[in-house]
Amino acid sequence: MRKLIFLLFIGILSCNSQKKEPKDSIQSKKIESEIEEKLSGKEIVSELDKLDFFNLTDESELETVKQEFEESKDKWNFFSGTMRGETTDYTDNRFFAVDCETLFETDGLTQYLDKVKFSFEKLGLKLDYANEKSEQTENYWKHTIELNGTEYTSFDGQFTDYDWGISYLNFIKMLNSELENQNSENRFYPIKCDNDGEMVLLTFKQFDFTKKHFPNDNEHPKKLSEWKNINGL
């Protein structure tokens, strides 16, 4: 009997020793994994190219766009495009500058739909818009527009400190609804909302790639639900 108990005790110790791994070893493997995942700017551009990230870029600007993405990764570990000259238009046609104050105001929706329409068309998708309307009282504002025959609401409620953010999110939601309706794998992802706000158009695979190889901070794209929670909306 004593021999049986002793053998069982030895067996338990053996199992525990196999299950537990030293913390230093776990941390070392984690660091090794992170090192293996770190890609150079050139490798990032190559992988983005394979994922058709640059398929909306004009051929005449393609070489410059790729070079700027490569440098942005190597110098700052940053995922963002470059604006064309003195404009606020990105050369890659996937990133979009958004002044959220302007977007919130009357005619703001049409102004930014004008900017994204080109990318829709490059993807072979339809984006017709009309009847941007606004109704306003002292403490109430309703802002709507029709996309491809469907009416969407940008804002409907009393004024608060979150008005710009609500309008920004609803703008992205309406665009994504039209992308989904046309069976596109592209979606718009929020980055930031202020006077120099930004959003980006990515496929699901492109988004997963950026999440894997770039920082998860307030300067990079997020899913709508995550961005909404972070910004208290």
C-alpha cells in the first residue's frame, strides 16, 4: 500500500513538472515570436502588394507610394499614406483625411462622398448619392442622405460633446453597408476623429495584416466596435 501511494505521488510530481514552464522560458519564446513577426519596410510593401493594397493607386504614382510606405515602416513603424502635394487627398486612394467638424455640418456628407466615390468606382462598385437633408432646432439636429437609393442617417438627436464622433461612425457605417450590399470584401476602418481625422479602406485580409504588423494604438485602424468603445460612444 505504501509503495502504491509513493508511486502515485511520484507520478503527480512528474505531471506537474511537465505542465509548468519557467516564466523566463515563456517570455523568451514570446520575444522570439515577436522578432520573427517583425518585417522590414520592403517586406511590408511586398506583402501589401500581394494583398492588392495598391490596386487603387494610379500607375504613375505607384513607385512613389510604395517607397513612402516602406520608409514610413522603417523610420516610424507607422501605417499611413502620403497626401498629394498641398491637398488633403492621399495618393493611394485608400486613406482618407476627414475633418469631422465639416462632415457633421450641412453638405458635409456630400463633400466626403465626393472623395470616396473614386475608390468605389476603381473597385467596380456603385456609389450614387442624393438628397442630403438637415433639420435643425435650437437643441436638435437631423442629418440624412440617400446612397444608391437607400436613406441613411448621419445624426439624429440633441447636441452633445460626442456629435462629431457619432456622425463619423455613422458615415463609416453607411459606406460599409453599401460595400456589403455589393459583396465587396473591403470595409472602411476608423482611425481618428477630429479636425485632422482619418479613415482607411481595407479588405479583411489587409486589416488583419496591419493589426499583426503595426502598433495597436490611436494612430492605426480599428474595428468600429473597438473604436466606439475606446472613444466612449
